[in-house]
Amino acid sequence: MEIGWDDFQKVELRVGRIVSAREFPEAQKPAYVLEVDFGPELGVRKSSAQITDLYSLDDLQDKLVVAVVNFPKKQIGPLMSECLVTGFYNHDGHVALCVPDSEVPLGTRLL
């Protein structure tokens, strides 16, 4: 299905830095709770991420990620998720994060 440029422009994909990652034992599937800093305009937002197969908590500290920041908040167990960190399923069905390959300012929007 094709979409128009105007539809794509509605999705705010922005770069953030993981400032905190912790286990999320209340999740139905293994997951982490991430706190992602999107800079002064958007601040820090929380997200649940099912990325435990490929990443340890130490791997995630200070990692740049790409997230959708304009979805409505979503209750996931006891967590109110405030953004959707993006990734791709690999050949084993594990999620690999979508990340910039070099340093960019926090909050930068994908265009």
C-alpha cells in the first residue's frame, strides 16, 4: 500500500539517547523499560522494548535510538509507554534496534 508524503510527515521519528534501562518483570514477554532522552524540546520518555534477546542492560546505556514520539501513550502493565522505540526482526525473530550510525543531536527528526 502506498502512502503520500503528507501521511509520512505525520509520523514523528526522532533520535533519542537511552539514559536508563531496567528489567520489566511485569511484562508478558521479556522486555526492558527504557528511558530515552529526546533533548530539551521533548525531554525524557519511557518505553517498553522487547529487545532482551540481543541486548543486555549494559549494551543499552547511552545508545542512540530512533523512536516514534507522537503515538498516543499506551498502558503496558504498570508502565505508561510514551514512545515507540523502533527496530527490525532478524532471521531468528529477535528485534535489532534501528539506530543512527553516527552522532546526531537529540530530538532530530527523520525526514
